[in-house]
Amino acid sequence: MLAQAGEAAFESLFVTATDGLKLHVRVYGKPVPGRLPLLCLAGLSRNAGDFDVLARALSAERQVIAPDYRGRGLSEWDGKWENYALPVELYDVLAVAAVLGVERCVFLGTSRGGLLTMLMSAVRPNLIGGAILNDIGPVIEGTGLARIKSYLGKLPEPKSLDEAVALLKSIGASRFPALSDDDWRGQASSIWTEKDGRLVAAFDPALTRTLEQVSFDQPMPTLWPQFDGLAAMPVMVIRGEHSDILTAGTVEAMAARRPDLDILTVPGQGHAPLLTDLPTIGRIRAFAARCDQADA
């Protein structure tokens, strides 16, 4: 099935996970010799739609692949909510790569997608030709996770897209003052989907149970060994100016371990930057080209 809109198109594919679950994947463009594909991994409850603007901007020069995790977007829901877990999703990503014939790529991981990217360094490091960590690092701030937990799966069902936009603004405008109306509308279109004439969240409600298991009484476990696992490939970190998940101090600590770390702070945005503004897209384009050169 080919979905066409604007200047670019994506192919909508379904891949079978190792346990038989059907996973949806958007594939923008074709493989380009000498240029690594860009594999985009979304946040906890998010989906491939988050990367649509970026993918359309880059797909003429390199293939862009954006899977929906199980239970999100157009992927099948899992009858066992316990499978909405990083180890399972890690092998789902490997299944997608295998089916699409991707032997090496640039990973772009937003939040949870960045965690998967760091974990992949221990499982299949040769798959990673470069890593972009979007508003995530080895230290995760519990206050940000608590904020996400406070509203995930608890938002009222909007009656229209305009109402969905207003709802997003009511909970996020203070952290994202730089967003335009088109940005907010694009976010709403990705977060909610139409079903039987209603707008419903584009993820399995059982996904919220994964956060119920998280305790914020103690500091979150850190992932420094997993971050250090990316030492052999170029790494970029993107931080939203108002992020409550990734602090400026953590970015400084990452740079102390990786002097060549490519750092971008996105003004007027929080967790996580949308990656839709031209300066950010330009920096991602340049970093991916750097990864091509390193891989040559």
C-alpha cells in the first residue's frame, strides 16, 4: 500500500515479529548507494507519524524507515501487556531490519527509541552506523517520567481535531512555546486516530500498565555502559531547551565521555523535540552525511 501526500510518499508495510505479531512500518524512499538508511524509533506511546515531516525532507537523499512498536500506530496490539517491554521491542526492531534487508543504518531514537538505540549497541553493534539520541541519555529524570505517567492514557477523548489540538496545548504549551499551529495539529494527528467516527489514542491502553510498575521513590537506573557501547560510531544528542527528561548536566557528562559528541539544543521545545523545524532537520541531515563518510 502506497500513501502519497505532499512532495513525498511512504510505503506502508507489515512485518511479522518472532512471536507472530504484525508490526507496521513506514518506508520512505529507496536504498541509496553510499548512504545509510535512517531508522527512526519513537517514544513510549508514539508512532511512526512523529517522523513524517523529517522523513519527507530526507527521503530523496536516503531511505527513511519508521516502525510502529507493537501496540502503537497500525501495529497489532499484544494480548500480554508485559510484552510492551524494551527487550521485546529490541528484537522487533531487529525483525524489521532483517525483513527490509538493512545491514547498517543511522539510528534516530526519540526518548524510548533512544533507549533502544543504546541497548542495541550490546545486541547488534554492527547494525549501528551512527546514533542520534533525541532528548534521552544515560540518566533519565524521574520528574519527567512522573509527568508522563500523570496523563498517559488519562486524557479525555477529543471530539474533533481542533479539540485535540487545544487539549495538547493545555498540557504542553508552557514547555513548547516555539510550536506553530501546524506543529500542534501535526502532533494531534499522530497521537490520535479515527476509529468508528471517534478520535481515540493511537496506542493500546494496556501500555499504561508499564509505567504503573515504575517507582519514583528512588533514582532511575542509569545507562552509562550502554551509552559507552556507542563509542565506535558517531553520536549526536538533541535536547529540548525545556526538557524534564534530559538535563543539560547529563549532556555535559555525555560530552565529557565523548568529546566528539554532536550536541544540538532546540530552543522553545521540551520533551521531546519534534524534529520538524528546518535548523534541526539540517543538523540531522549533516550528521547522517558524517555517518556515511565514517562508514565508507
